[in-house]
Amino acid sequence: MQLATTVCAACHGEGGNSVIPTVPRLAGLQAAYITKQLKDYLAGKRKSDMMTPVIASVDEGDVAGLATYFAKHKPQPGQVQAPQLIALGKALFEDGNTGSGVPACVGCHQEDGAGNERYPRVAGQHQAYTIDQMMHFKNGTRTNDRIKMMRTVAERMTDEEVRAVAEYLAGL
């Protein structure tokens, strides 16, 4: 699909494997999730300073093709940058934090972080992007998706816990 290989690839990389830490990797994400996000951008429900000017060049008729294109590509593995955070990140991902009421991420995003039709793939995602999105949930600037659930989770997490989970996800 030409739109994906020209306009989208400039930031999201070839096949959706972004090398820019603040830009999400789209390769391997579920087509249903990508479709929803693109439609939310088009409708103004999801906002991004980087995506707003780009989404103006996307027609709603392009959404299904873009979603299929990125979903079918194999995601490249992420890179661990702070190995000292992996143990805490893994514990939070698998078990949550009962003391603060943070549920285990695995309950929605699956054991390997691959997600499903309802919850997105998080495995291999850039740490900076994951942290940024969690902060948007925490401060209420991310207003689409399962905002109540993710906002509650993010509000209960410390900054260190967010960084640890982001690090663990990058290594999945």
C-alpha cells in the first residue's frame, strides 16, 4: 500500500517497525486496534501533535488497508536499555501491585504481550512511547480507548513502575 510505504513509513518505519523511540511500532498490532486508533484520530477523539497534520492526508477509505498492511508485518524485537528494571517490570506485568491496586498487565495484554482483538500488542514497544502513553493516561490527555481502566492503572503506578514495565515490554 503506497500510503503506508511513503507517508507512514517516514515515522513508523518500513513495515511499521519504527526506529524512533517516541513513535510506536505498528508491525504486528491487531488490525482491529489499528483501525480503531486511525478512526479515533480522524474523528478527533485521539490527539497527537505529530499525527494531526499527517492524518489529514488519510481518507477513511484507506483505514482498512493501512490496518491490514501493518498487522501482517512481523514486529522486530525491542531493545532493553535498563536491565536493572526488568525484574520489577516483569513482576508488575505478571502480578501487578496488590499494595497500590495495580492489576497485572498480563490479564489484558496476554502472557507474551501479544494482546488480542480487544487489547493491543505491547511486546517490543519502545520504552519512550510506552512511558509517554502511560503518562497521557495518567494525566487524562489520552481520552480514547478504555480510558477509565488504563487511567486508573496509570494513576496508581509510580514513575519507576511505569519505567520498569516499559523496559520489560521492550524486551518481550
